[in-house]
Amino acid sequence: MEKKSIVREKPRRTAGQRRQLQLLVFVLLILLGVVAFSYYFFWPEEETFRLGVFTYAEVENRDFYSWVLSQGTLLPRSEYRLEAPFAGYVQDWQVGIGEMVGSGQVLAVLSSNQLQEDLEEARRDLETGLRDLKRIEMELNLEALQNNREMARAKADLVEAQENLELQEELYELELITRRELETARDQLERAEFELEQFHLRWEIKELQNEARLNQVESTVVSLQEQIDVLEDLLEQGEILAPASGYLASIEVEGGRSVNQGTFLAKFIGDDGVFYKGEIDVQDSGLVEAGQFALLQGLTGDVPSVVEYVSPLVGDDGNTVEVILKPEKQDDLRANIKANASIRVGHRPGLLSLPRGPYLVSGERLFVYVIDDDRAYQRDVFFGMTEGNYIEVERGLELGERIITSSYEDFKEFKEIEINPEGGRVR
């Protein structure tokens, strides 16, 4: 018996089916050709950007420093308060505010009519006192002459009485006189001795009285002379002199104004330099110490300085600490001027860096364009700290690579651009 297969045989295509298949393939080929033709002739070419003029810089090594910022004021090392030595009025100021003067130069003239009147009166009183003193001295000399004559007479009387007594005693022994006559001679001697002693006592009293009288007049004369010296010194002090080389920082009383003794006339600043007094954040105080380098800023230029003092106490606000800096150069620095300071507290050597420029803003500090021959490629980059005109490159670039530093605004959508190598300028 003949066995039959259970698998059905594939039916053979008919001639009509083969023609339909061939027609389908042909149509597909025609469509692919049309698509290829359209893509080739009508699809827009990829847009490119060509940069003609730009600036560029190379990645280089640079030292970076950490700084603590401060705000403060330049203060004078020597400041003088000029006061009126007496009541009067200011005639005029002979120098203006800020004008440099030498030590001892006349700054202003102060006058007083009352002082002048007092001086003239004291001089008149002194003349009267000197005349009185001379008169008293002459009177005392005359009294001394009279006293000497009386003293000589009293002594002579005593000697005469002594000699008479001796004579009377001899006569009495010879019984030529009575005892009564001898007693009389003795009484005369006692009386002469008593009168001489009384004369000495009276003269001592008179000398004490004359000395007191003379001392009183002499004291008056000395007092008047001292008063005149004081008044003359005060009038000489009417010339307000510069206490040192420096300048007037302020004038409190204008010329022609009346003043009392001790009135504040002006503030004078010596030219022995200024110092910076400022404040730093209390959180940074542990980083700052005496001897550190600093820069004073906000003046005609940066002024190198040194930290002189850091207060161990926190300010009244509880947030700041006082610091004092010494400028290394004093040229053209004036007191009472606001200033800022940067104190160097850290050093990081040999870091990759680039100069700051418009590319940082337009690139949003996220990417740069690295130059390679006549093209530039966008590359992500990570920046770090900035110092002055430079910024640290943490990652994304290598030493010596060149990057475009001008603005990216016109082409930052392109990952790659063409550049004109001759249009580049080193920043």
C-alpha cells in the first residue's frame, strides 16, 4: 500500500502573483529613490558658526591666597586739640584745612582787649610798687643811721658811767666822798646799762616791723611782676602755633568769632602717619594674627600693610572683632578716610587658572570653548575660588590649553564652532 505525506505542499505561485510581487518591489524602489533624492537635494545643511574676532588665554599655574575682609577707617597716630588760652576773639586763620605746615608755624592769631588792659594796669601798679619799695628802703637806711648814732651815744654813756663809778670808788676809799655819792654813781651805771639794753630791744622790734613792711612791699612787687609775666605769656600765646608738622583737619571757630578760655578752636593732625582701624567677622578672628600681610583698598590704589593688633575681645555687637593695620607706605594717606582691607590668611600654590572675562558670565561658569587649530569645542569645566583678575580651574582643563575668553552669547548653543586663527588676540 502507498503511504501519503501528512504535510501539505506549499502551493506554487501563479504567474499573476509573481507579477504583483515584482510590481510591489518596483514601487518600493521608486519610493526609496524619491526619498533619497529629496533628502539629498532638499534637506537643509547642518548650521555652523564662524568666529572671526575673539580673545583667548592659556591655562597656567598660579598661586591663590585666602583673604579675610574688613571695613574701617584710617586714623591719625597723633591728633591735637587746639584750645583758646584765654578769652578773646580769633583775628584770622593763616592756613586752611588740609594745608601742610611745619612745627611752630602760626596757624591763627587770638586777641583780647581785656588782657591788654589788665597788662597795662599791672604795669602801672608795678611802677607804684617799685617806687614804694625804693622809698621804704631809703627810710630804713635813714633809721639805721639814726639808730647807729643813738647806739653809739648809749654805749658812750655806759662807758662814762663805768669810768665814773671806778673813780667814785677810789675817792670813797680815800674818804673824799660820801657813801651817798658812791651810790649815785652806781645808780648812774645801772641806768646806762638798762637804757642800752632797752635800746637793743626797741631796735630789734623796729627791725622786725621794718622787715615785715619791706617784705610786704617786695611781695606785692613780685606778685605784680609774675602777673605781668603771665599776661605777657598769654598774649604771646595768642599766636596759635602748630604743635608739630602736619595739617589742620577742622576749624571749629571762624575768624572774628569771640571765644572763652578753653574753647575748642581746631583739630590738628600730625604728619607722623596713620593707621587702619577696622572690624572683621568674629568667625574669621581665629585666622587673623599680628604680622600677616594685608592690603588697604578703596584709596588711590592698594596699599600693602601689616596686621599690628587683633583684639581678644568681641565687639559690642557680638559679631565683630577689632583689628589694627600698619600701612607700609604713608605717602598721600590722610586721616579720617573710610577704607576696606583684605588680610591674607592662606596660600595655595600652583593651581590651574584662567583670567576672568566675559566668558564666565555668558558661559554661566559651566563650560568653555577650547581652541584646537581652526576650531573650538565646547567643554564642561568646574571653577573654584577667584582672586583679583584670575579664577581657579578645578577640573575640565589641562595646563597649556587655550580657551576663548570673549563672550559666548552669539554661539553658546553650538558644541563646535569654526574660528579664524588670525582673529584671535591674547588676553
